[in-house]
Amino acid sequence: MEDPIGPELDLAEALRMTAAPPQAWIDAAAMLPSTLGDLGEIERVVTLPGFRAAFVADPEQALADFGLAASTPVVSALQDRLAGD
């Protein structure tokens, strides 16, 4: 009978032989959960009174005032979203 985790063990062995990922990839992957959550909040904040004017005046401060982190993906997504209106 074949070992049920054999393929996973083979994959793990193959991965151990590959080069380590660049630090930038590791850093980006670590940011994904919070960034995805922030991106989900975009639709909420664009409907709030005063957000658009505050964002145009000072994007980073507007995001902080409305409870979002001013990460590059969030600022870019909001700029795209607001440009489409």
C-alpha cells in the first residue's frame, strides 16, 4: 500500500532543494492578509460623507482618519476606485 502522504513528502523534499525566496517576496506575503482586509473596506469608506474630499486633500491622513492603513495597494486601489466614479 502506498504511503498516503508520500506525494507531500516528495514535494517537501523538492522544495528544500530550491533557492530561498527573495526577502521582498516574504515581506509582501506577510502583508497580504492585512492588505486584503483593507481592500475590502474600500467600498465602505468611499460611501462615507467627507471621505472623497479628505482623500483628495491628503490621502494618507484621510485613510488614517477613517481607520485604514495607508499602504501602497490601498492608496492605489482607492485612486482607481474614485477615478471611476
